[in-house]
Amino acid sequence: MVFDEQRKRKEWFNPSKDWKILQNIHGVNIALVVWALLATIYCFLLMRSSCPYIQWHGGSPLDTFGGSCYCGKDQYCMCTPSLAIDAIIEITNDANKVHSLVLVNRGVAPAGYALTGGFVDVGETVENAVVREVKEETNLDIDSLEQFRVYSDPKRDKRRHTVSSVFICKSKDKSEKNLRRGDDAKSVVMIPLEKVLSLRLAFDHREILLDYFKKYHPEIYAKAQ
């Protein structure tokens, strides 16, 4: 009877057998952790590289985010240049002759003076974007606007590939005291035409303004060459 009881205790506590069981359980746990980790990595790469069943169009988000990347409800995914506007704001005298342009002295990189501008919101026309951005960045109300040119060099903005539709605008406000700078600007000022090209200009705005002066103020353009 005593022998049977000892044998049962020995079977109940068998270090060698118990260790093998623990090893098996430990191995299963490690396998589960590795599987979960691989599954997570796979799902992450799948979401980053493509929409379900299709590829990105116009560039892959696994490369540099050079523009705007999105997937539509139809699962068509694409990357395109970001659409922006810039405004050449003309200030005229009583004879309706242009004597100054409104420029923003940027408070963030890249530093320098720049045309008023910004990105077009989804659902917004470029014309409405011009009116909104000019109001936000200068406090001026636009009286009239016309499209000048489109600038699309991928290297024109070092931050991302941006295409800008440039407009020539006139404002009802002709006094500098009505100007109010936006949050990311040091100041907003009216610069006489003959001094504009002598300023340090950000982005490709010197190129834009050279094109503008060449067409509308050739005498100033000639002096800048």
C-alpha cells in the first residue's frame, strides 16, 4: 500500500517529464509570437505598398512622398503632384496704373519674400483658393483675378512636388495699413515694382516674377538682366 502511494507521488511529480512538457509549451508560445509578428509586418507592408488587388498609380508611397497620395472609394490608388496657387497681387494708383506688388516675408523655411499662396483644398476651385489664401495671408479682398501661368517643375519646391497655378490679382484695398500677416509670416508688405527683383525670393518666385515683368513691365525686366 505504501509502495503504491509512493509510486503515484513519483508519477505525479516527475521533473524530467514536466520539463519536457514545459519545453513544448514554451516552443508553442515562441512560434505564436513569431507568427503574429510576421503577420503584422506583412499587413503593414500590404497597406503601405498597394490598395487591395491593385497597384499605386503615379508613384509608390514606399518611395519618397513627393506629392499627394490617396485611395478612392473605388480602390483606385494614386500619387499626384500637390496642387497649389500663387497670387501676384497688384496695387494700382488712381489712374489704375500698377505701382507695387504685395509680398509676404516668410517666417518659416524656406526664408525670403514670396508671393501669397497655398494649397487648394479638396472640393475647392483654384479661383476660390486664391481669394481664400489672399484673405488669410494678407487680409486683402480680391477685386479681380486672371490666370497667368502654371509652374510644374518637380524641383520648384524642395519639400514636395507641387504644381502651382499663378494668378494676377487686383485688390480694392490700396492702403498698406489694411495689410494683416498670417500666422507663418514675419510681415506682409507692398513693394514698389522697381525693387521687387532685388529682394531675396523664396521657391521659384523670382522665375515667376521675371516672367511677369517680361510680359507686363519689360523696362524693369530689362534692368534685371
